[in-house]
Amino acid sequence: MGSFDVKVAFKWLLNFVLIGMIAGLGAVIFHYLCGLGMHYFLDMMAGYRPDAPAGEHALLPSTTTPFNRWMLLILPALGGLFSGWLVYTFAPEAEGHGTDAAIDAYHNKGGKIRSRIPFIKTIASTITLTTGGSGGREGPIAQIGSGFGSFLATKLNLSERERRIMMAAGIGAGVGSIFRAPLAGALFAAEVLYRDPDFESEVIIPAGISSVVAYCMFCLVYGWGSLFDSPGFKFQNPLELGPYILLAGVLVVFGYLYVKVFYGLVEFFKKLKVPNHIKPAIGGLCTGIIGFFLPYTLAFGYGMAQNAIFNQVAISTLIALAIGKIFTTSFSIGSGGSGGVFGPSVVIGGALGGAVGKIFHLLIPSIVTHPGSFVIVGMAGFFTAVSNTPISTIIFVSEMTNSYHLLLPSLLVCSLCYLLSQRFTIFKNQVKSRVDSPAHAGEFMMDILQTMKVGNLDHLIKKVQCVSENMSFSEFKTLFQITKQHYFPVLNANGEFTGIFSSNDIREVIFTIHIEDLVVMKDIMISDLITTTPAQDLNTVLHKLTQKNIDALPVVNETNPKELIGLIYRRDIIAHYNQHIQGIRAAHSTNQNSDPA
């Protein structure tokens, strides 16, 4: 490797480390703001102090404010009012869950994110989530990381491809740090972009570097360790797979309900004839009404998931938590409020898993010995069902709970959930695969064309009228009048291919009087030939055509370049490519329609 390569590698390493540092700092600040908000809003104003997961601690000591359900009813509406005004005044695209906006920027906007969005998203999400709105922290922090990656790439005048990579690295860094799951964060950034089991491979290493740096910065401030504590469950009985399979079915049904309710309310609020900045307040009020009766469905809910892992929550409460959380999240975020959807999915999945685990523990205690293990597997399965990210989600939950002994049932449940839920997703801006991503249109065309050889596509090679080197221009004019051909290969007396000219090359001669009997075609032809052979691929052919700005290329024998086979035209190559792509998409569509719902 040359010194230049080392310099380039070091430059990229520095960029990704810088993205990780900013994302980690953003996670620290956002977490701190959430701690302040929880203290001054929910604790001081409503007397509500939700339990925290084992890996988090209250930023400030609890107040002595008595619990007030009525304040809890109106607080989310007040938060929604301020959040809505902030977002719709300064950055309307910061509404909703930030991860989907980042996915859209990756595929459709060349990785561009306005620099003000991370700041607006941070403040709006803090207000939404700490006044009782139900949502996750990953959406805002993903936009902080991705926003800085996009900003840095723009300032460095990098290409769209490089900006997309840096933006995705920011997503991985933000998510990996806030959930203390650096490996999963890197995989998530590469996997969440597509609905099919497809990875953005060029993103994984950059996102891995940024995620590790961000994770270290976050943990240096808030301490090391996982978000949740776990007793160290172990999978030891194959018969337990039966209840896990039924759990997968339950998760898919509730996942479908979650997506339908969420986007049903998104559409409802879009059509609602009130100013946009009022809509999050209306959604907040609906959230507060649910919270009036079920306070544990508000805010983050991680403490409830933590208690469920240790089998400390009743079945009825777990079911109410799952259903209530679906609606509070949909009202909070679907109305235009700001927050993520991964966090609530973890809580909903954990609650459903806990309920199923406790029911089977009552029915078959000798097989299902630890209901808490179903909580952890439920977390992974539910988010897989709504996001189409089975691999990163398994790693996420393992890192978040510091439990790697449930990988086998998690893999089974996540695989089933993925297979049964491909018709819906919480991330509407996911595309099916790299084939369908505008970000890869040119690259994919190149990949496809490289697999096609000229020699295997005889129908693209056209036999054309050739002319002799010694043919006079007056003779050629007679031929030219009766043909629609634009390119004319020239052969010598031995029939060897020696040159070519186009209808543009004869423009000067055709209007010059008295020389058409003096000029022969050898005088007009271009002898500095650019040719192709049957062994070359269509991508190389198209590159040659584009480089010289010509529409046809001579195809010659590989062993004898003087032997002309025919001409291959640019328009025929593009038409063949489009036909091939239509076939691929038709096959994809058929496969999708045949997938189980």
C-alpha cells in the first residue's frame, strides 16, 4: 500500500472518529436534558416517578410532590403544544420519528440533512418525551449523529456516496451509544435501510468505528454496563421452543396492530383541519387520557420492562402496558410529536413476552421455568416484526440486557417474526432492496451490465452495410440516399476492417461542390478505431461509448481485430438493461406476493 492510501485511510478514520465523538456528545447532552425534563416536569409537576432500568439512575433526587393524575392528563398536551410550535416553525421535517427521516435522506436526498434539524429534534424530543409523551430516544440521537455526518461531508465537499456513508455512520453512532449497544448500532445502520434481508455493506465498518467512539464517550459520563440487568437466563430445554413459536405469532399480530394504529393516526392527523403546530397538543391530550388510567404507558417505560425481566409485573398489567403503549406512542409521535419508535417497541415486545411467558409458566412450569427470558426474546421479536431488522435486533437486545444465552430462541422468534411480517413496517421509507434504492441506481446498472458479455447477446450485434476504402464519395451518396444507417464501417481490398465514419463526418464534403469524384471513403474514415470484442462486458462497452460520445461501437474478432462482426448500439444496450431490470422487479413482486402475511 502506498503512502497516499495510508493518508486516505487515516483521513477517513479521523472523519468517523469525529462523527462518533459528536454523536456521543449529543447522546450525553440529550440524556442529560431528558433527566432534567423528567425531574422538573413529570416529578415536580405531576409527582410521577417512573421506574428506571438498572443501567440508568435519576439525575436529581426525587421531589416530595404528591402524585397528581389530573396534571398527568394535561402535561403531555402542554409538551405537544410547545414541541409542535418549535418543529413546525423552524424545521417541519423534524416531526415524527427521526430514524425514518434519516432513511429517506439516505435513499432520496443524497444523504443531505439540514444542519438545524438535529438541534430542533433534540429540543422537541426532550419536551415531548419528558412531559409524558411515549417515544424512544434513538430517533432524535440518530438524527444528531446523521445530521453531523451529513454536515461534515458537505463541508469537505465529498461526493453523495461518501456523504451517505458518513450520515449512516452517524445513525449507528447515535443509536449504539444511547442504548449502550455499539455492535448492534453499527449493524442497525446498515440493515434498517432495507425491507429485504439486505445490508449496506459499505456502512458497517464506518458505523462500527463511530459507534465504538460514541459508546465510549457516553459511558465515560454515565458509567459502563448494559441498559437492562438480567439474571443470566439460559436456554436448556428444546421443548421450550413450542411456547416461543406461539410467542412469535403473538408478536406479529401486535406488531401489525402497532403499525396500523400508528399510520392510521398519522393519516388522521394529516387530514385534521387544524394548524399543524396544534396537532401534537391534541395527540398529547389523547396520550394524557390514556396515562390518566395507565400512567406506566407514558414516557419511556424501560423501568416496567426491567421489572418484567425479574418477573415482578402481573399478567394483566403487562397486557395493558403493551396495548396502552401502542396507542400512547401512536398519539404522541403520529400526531407530529418528536421521538423514536424503537424504545416503545422494546417495551411493548417485552410486555407481550412477559405475559406469554407467565401464562406458560402457570400452564407448564416444568418447561417454562423463567418467564423473564420471554421478556428478552419478546423485545427482539417485536421490533423485528415492525422494522424488518432481525440480525441487528438480536444483537441489540443481547447487548442491552448483557445476556447472550438466549440467542437460539431469539434467532428462532426473530426469523419467524421477519417471515410473517414482511407486508408491513414502521419505517415507511425503507426500500425493498438495493435494486430499488435511488442511491444505487448507477452502481446497480454497472453491476448488472458487468455480468453481460457481448458474445452472449448476439441479437444486440447488428449487421450493417460496409463500404470500400476506394469507393468514391459520389457513389456513397447514392448508397446514403437509400439507407437509414448512420455509421459506416470501411473495408480494404482484402475485406479487412480499417476504419469507420458517421453521417456527421460527411457533413463538410456533402455540401462542397466539384470534389465528390475526387474524394474516396478512405479520406473520410477515422482509422484510430475504438472497438469491442465478444468477451467484453456491456459496462465496458457503455463506458467506451460515453467516453467518446458516440452511439455505436464496432465488434471485432478477438483473435483477428481486422475481422468485423457488426456494430453494437448504445440504445440497444440501455433497452436490454431496462428489460432485464423489469424482469427482476417482476420476480421480486411475485415473491413478495407469495410471502406469508
